[in-house]
Amino acid sequence: MTPFKLTDELLLEIEALIENQQNSKLESLLEEVHYADVAEIINELNEQDATYLIKLLDSDKTSDILTEINEDIRESILNNLSAKEIAGELEELDTDDAADIVGELPKEMINEVISEIEDREHAKDIVELLRYDENSAGGLMAKELVKVRESWNILTCVKEMRAQAENVTRVHSIYVVDDDDKLKGRLSLKDLLTTSTKSHIRDVYIPKVDSVSVNEDPEEVAKIMSKYDLEAIPVVDEMGRLVGRITIDDIVDVIKEEAEKDYQMAAGISQDVEADDSIWDLTKARLPWLFLGLVGGVGAAAIMGGFEDMISKHAILFFFTPLIAAMAGNVGVQSSAIIVQGLANDDLKGGVANRLIKEMLLAALNGLILAAVLLIFTWIYKGDFLTALAISISLVAVIIVAGLIGTFIPLFLDKRGIDPAIATGPFITTSNDIFGILIYFSIAKLLLGI
């Protein structure tokens, strides 16, 4: 299969067909195009043309398209659709995707759209999902699944499964419940096919099944599914009743969103923003950390001001200040990035003390190697061994402290329930710059006897 590529020529052709309302040619052109690729096309169209295309194509395709397009564009399109038209799109979607779209609608329009959905069971499931926090397993799950009762025999089970499977896009697992809908286990398809039709489900089902609570954090759900290589996981309520399932495609979205958030936070962006957002929104997201950098720079300048006499006598110390600050920031970011990654993957071993000792030894080894190179260079460059030694020893101390800070802060933040990704950005860089310069000039002053 050749990957789809949106070209300027194709986009111009589609815009021309829309302008001339050549519907049959449009439908023919997009008939074999995957809905995700059509979504890519719609993201490039203006609001009017995007709405025209959504209204033109069949709902079984446009419903999936709506889940893929940019949120702002989807909002604009939905504003141009009637409640009945939106309901028609929701009819074709799984309940989790439908609930996500309904949740984006104005409050005054939600009831109107729900009332237009002809499948009342589907509408009921959507309303139920809207009650859950979007940042929970309940807000992530879908109601579509196949479940059987432990009291049924195999023949009844097969009949019920056929009826239920009509509403399920993909059957990952067959879940077993009791008469109160409490999750009991799962059913193996092999056992179902090889067991007598008169046997009961309670005699053949597998009682061990991984599940999550409706209140579980999506990131924790992602860890569980990743650890056990699950394509889907059942969701239970506070009473242990089976209420839905979460599939791997939803978890991929969670992982992607979390990675994007952590990447922006590491870059010093405090809010979830995109390149196309307004200048004001981008400014609000960037300014807090830039202000922190400004405060850090002023602090570093104040520290250097306290060593003005020493700098005037040994000007070479001033020229190595950027190197010391850069090394402190780089080492701190490296250390914190490793810790944050370990926390995210839940694979950190040992206590905080062991982690700090290991980082101190690692930083000391790296520092000694780099300091040896710097010592030789500075000695040859200036011919002053004592000054070269002071700079090199300072570098070792700065690297060790930066490594310890970069290790401790994300661990500390994680213990306090704060996203440790914040520690990989300007926060670590700025703090290490200040500490690095203070340590640098303090050691130099001590060794040079000034």
C-alpha cells in the first residue's frame, strides 16, 4: 500500500470541485481514500469547504473523520451542523468516541443532540460516559464489549455472543460476569469451541483477568496494558461490576498526549499549546519559564558581583563562566531526564539514597575526565597551573552537584504528586546555573587565596 501524501495539486483540485459543487466527482475521488487521510485534507480546508465535505460524504465515513481532525476545525464544523446531523454522525461511532464529541458541544445543545439519536441504548451509554471525569479510565472507556454470564451453557453463550458482536467493531476478549454483572473472568475462544454445548460457562472460564477501576488514572492504565501486553482491558465500577473496556488505540492516544505534554514542559512551556494557537496563548505558555530564566540570570549576575575583586585580578575566571554554567545545566538536564523517564516507565529500582550515590559516582567520573582535559588546555593556554587547577576542580564539583540536583528534584516532585517532567526544563537549568557559578567562584577564591 502506497502511503497517502497530500499535495498542493490534490488540495487545489478538491477545492475547485467543492466550489463548482461537482459532488459525484468529489465522492469518486475520495471513495478509496482512508478516513484518516480525508481528515488530513479537511484540516487544510477553510471552515466552509470542510463543512461542505462532511455533509457530502456518508456518515459511516465522516463519523470516523470527525474523530481524527483538529479539535478547532471539528468545533467549527459541528457549529455548522444541525442537532440531527450531529446525531447521525454519533450513531456510527463507538460510545467512547461519541462521548468525546458530545463533550465538546455547547451545554445547551447536548440534550438536543442526544434526543435526536435513534438508538436509545446507544444514547444511554453516551450519557453514562459523560458522567465520568475525562481524565479517568471511565472517561476513556467504551461500552461496546462482549460479555457472557457464568450461569449460561455454551449454546446459550454462543447465541448471545453473536447478538452482542454486531455492535462491537473488534472483539478482543469475551468477559464473564455473574448475575449481578460483577466481573468474574474471561472466556477462551478455544475452550468455547472444544467444550460440549451443554457445559456451563462457570466450568470453563478463566478466573484470572486484569481489570482497572473507573477512577483509575489513564497513565496507570497505560502502564498496566504495556506491562502485560494487553490489546484491551475491562473496566469495573466501585462494586466490581463490568461497565466497559479500554482498547489499545485509546491508550496510544494517552501516551502520545502525555509525551507531548512532557516535551513541552521540558522545553519550558507551561500550558498545552500548538503552533497555530494565538500569540497571546503562546505568550502565556512561555512567559512564566522565561521569567524564571530572567530571575536566574539576575541571581547569577548578583553572585558574580560578589566576586568582583577576584575577577578583576584573575580575568580568566570570567571567560570560563559560560562553560561552567553550561556544564551545570547540561548535566542537570541529563540526570533529570533519565530519572523522569524511569519514573514514567515505572522501572526505577532502589531507594533515593542509592540513586543519589550512583549519580554522584557517575558525575564524579565524568567530571574527572572532563576536568583533566580542561586542566591541560587551560595550563597550556595561560601557563598558570594553579588557576587551571582551580577551574578544573570547580568543574568536578559543579558536575557532581548538578547531577545530584537533577536526580533529587524529579524524585522529590514525584513523591509530592507533582509531574516530575517539570524538572527537565528551565527549572533545572536555571537552578544549576546559579549553584554552578556560586560553587565555581567559591572554590576558585579558596584555592587562589584571594
